[in-house]
Amino acid sequence: MKTSKRKTRRGLHAGCAMAGLVLGCNSSDATSSSQLSASPNGQLPSAGAAGATSTPGGAAGSNATAVGAANGEALPGSLAVQPSTQAGAAATDAGGMSSATPDAAANNDAGGVTPVPGILAATPPMGWNSWNTFGCNVSEQLIKSMADAMVARGMQAAGYQYVNIDDCWMNGRDGNGKLQWSANFPAGMPALANYIHSKGLKIGIYEVPANRTCASTYGGYTPGVGSLGHEADDARTFAEWGIDYLKYDLCQGQRSSFAVMRDALRATGRPILYSINPGNGQNDLCPPGSCALDLPNIANIWRIGFDIDTQWTSWLRLIDENANLYASAGPGHFNDPDMLEVGRGGTADEDRSHFSLWAIMAAPLLAGNDPRNMSAATQTILTNPEVIAVDQDALGIQGRVVATPAANLQVWSKPLSGTNTRAVVLFNRSAGAAAMTVQWAALGLPTGTAAVRDLWSHADLGSFTDSYTAPSVASHGVVMLKITSAAPAPAAP
Ligand code: GLA
């Protein structure tokens, strides 16, 4: 419809991401817009990558990874298990979090719940994605260097696994209708997948349930063809190339194609994590609750809002949009408030807040920076093992606001594995530093003593009775804690 399209286009441009395709406004490291148009034709030189020689879009013979569970994982979570069961379990885990109103009862202990091992996205996916920093300037060389940097800079060791190529990798279809990679990938996708896999990492790719990709529709990337009507063929192609993750982005496409692609991925037999964006710009979002799609039954992760950018206000927008969607999250299926902007212009306090909030919301942790040249401060944030452990907790519960001591002060809580254990974020959104208190009662923890650990200073703060007060939480900052109630006294004989 004309009107909604116009609205959507405004939404997209407002976020700068699409404009970034052409102007580099969201791409501090983007080289030039000339790379936008990969040559749609021609034999490509074979260059370097894992010694592969192949034609664009071809199966690349010896380098094609076998279709099937090549990475030793079971089928995708939303594909192999009944996600509705998982969703139900997650809701139960979280103490019946059906109400949007925070209350102590909803934070009852999550102990006794059996996590779901062996499914895809059993915990939120972690990795890197090209879009935020590079827009359409993607190439084989870039992606290989990212994989190298993820290893060299400790990201892989911290749990980052997926190396995801966003829009602009494709170059139309060949005469048989098969997707072709662009000239920027001279050795071809199977060889690139082999390279990524040889590092112990996994590779992701991007498509849309439309005729043209988002960068084609809004950014002039004319070779960007979509998968609408080609779902089965394209899913087979991705599996054959050795792809481990598909981001399927609505962008004026057809929402009905999300389930078609899910089934097509399932039919390949290869575990391919399925990430969808069911929203069209800011004015036609499709989060759980208002989306006609049964999101947890379709995808492993789904975007809940419009594109993130480097501004603090966009991070707050996404936090607020995600805050009440906790009941939909659980092992195998998570809300996705979009990729990370850590290391892309925020202050150290803001970056720590961004990362802490994504972790307590059990959000996918998909770095969007350039890890090759990230500062030590950014590296420290992105690889903080104690914060990552909160995001990756096996229960897969999305944390929620349990107290709002003042207009811009929020106490967030996430039940963790183990008895009476919570992750807590004291989040100061205000313009000045503030003391903030967390009460055990707000967390659903028993009264009495509990051990408090600071997850950013990596220090045990001691044992506290009924509450803990952080004397000064920085403006736009957080204090992130792990709180564990003292073991109940043994019953009297
Ligand atoms: C949309 C998505 C972004 C990115 C671009 C690529 O805007 O929301 O995350 O994938 O498309 O064109």
C-alpha cells in the first residue's frame, strides 16, 4: 500500500542505516560507495581463499560443505523442538511472567527447570555482523579479516561464534535461477565458509522475503535479489555453501514467506539458525503480542524494533520496546533488539549500559563494530565473561524491570541457574549520578542475607541483608550485580 510504504521509507531513512548505504553516514569505516555496485557479470578471478576456484553462485565442487548437521548440532531450535512447548516452559521458568506489571511473584526462583541442551540458539546467539560499520561494503577479504580479528582479539574465546554477512553480498541469479555471490567474493561462498569454519567459527548470510533486498529497494544496490518464490532453492543453496545462520529481513516483503523459509531450511537438514526481521521500518513493527506471526514457532530470533543506530536514544527506544516482551523468550527463541553498537561512539558508561541491558534481556550479542581496531576499552566490554554469562545463562529467561525507584532509574532482574540467584542491573538513565537500591523482595528472593558480586569490577562486595545500595550509579551508567541468597538453614532434626 502506498501510504504505508511511504511511512516505512521515512522510518528507514530516519534511522540513517539505509542512508548509510549511499552516504556512509552509518559507516564510519566504509570505504567508498563505489563498492556498492558489484559487477553483475563476468568470470571472477580466483583469489586466495582456502584455495577455492569457483564460479559465482556455483556449488564450488570440492568446497561445498555437505548438507546436514555439519557442525555437530541438532536441528534448529524452532525447527527441531516444539517451540510452543519451549515457550511455555520459559514462561513457567520465569514464574508465570504473563503480566506486564513487575511484581515480586514473577521473580520466583527458577530452580528446578531443565534447560534444553542440543538445540540451536539454546542460548542467545553471539557473533558479529557487517551492517552497522560497513553497510554495503562487504567482501571476502573483509569477512576473513573479521574472523581473524574475532580470534585474535579474544571474542571467539568469549563466546562469539557467528560471522554474519549482511546485505549486498549477492549478484542476482544465474540462468538456472541460482543465487550468485558478488565479485567482492572472488573465491566464492563455500570457500569463505570453509575459511570461517577452519577458525572454529560459523558463517551467516542475509536475504529477504521480497524480490529485492533492503539495500536494493532503498540503497540502489541493484544486484540485491530477494528469496521470495525461491525459498526452497535458496535454502538448499545456503546449506550447500555451508551457511550456518540466515538473517531474513522483511523490508517490504511478504510476511507469509517467513514460515515458507523456515520449512525450506528445515528441509535441508542442516542446522541453520533462523533470524528474522518481521517489521517494516518504525511504523509497522511486528513484536510478539501484536504480530500475526507465531514468532517462536517460526524463528530462533526475531527483531522487535526498527534499526539501532549509534545514538543513546535509539538504545533506550529498543530497551523500552523490548522490556515487556519477556514472556516470549526462552531456549531456542529470543527477542532481538538488534545488533550491538558498542565501540561506535557511545561513552564508556553508555557502552557498558548497552551491553549490560542486552545481556540481562537475553538478547543476541551481535557485535557491530570493527574488532580489528577496537580499543582496549571496547574489547573489555565486549568480552566481559561475567556479563556474557548472564546473557548465556542456560535458563534463557529474559530479565525485566522489577522496580522503578524514580522516573529514570530502573532495577532490572533476571533469574539465573542455581537456587535463588539473580542478575541485577541498576540502570541510571538520568542526567546525573544517583544512589540506587535493590530490595531482595523485588527480586523474589527470601529476606535475610545474600552475597553480592559486581560484574563489572569483578569484585565480591560482601553479604547484605534484605537490600543493597550502590552509592553512586553514573549518569547513563549501570551497576551490574549477581545476587545469591544464603543457603537456607538446614531443617531442625
Ligand atoms: C534493514 C535491517 C538492517 C540491515 C539492512 C540491510 O534495514 O533492519 O539490519 O539488514 O536492512 O539492508
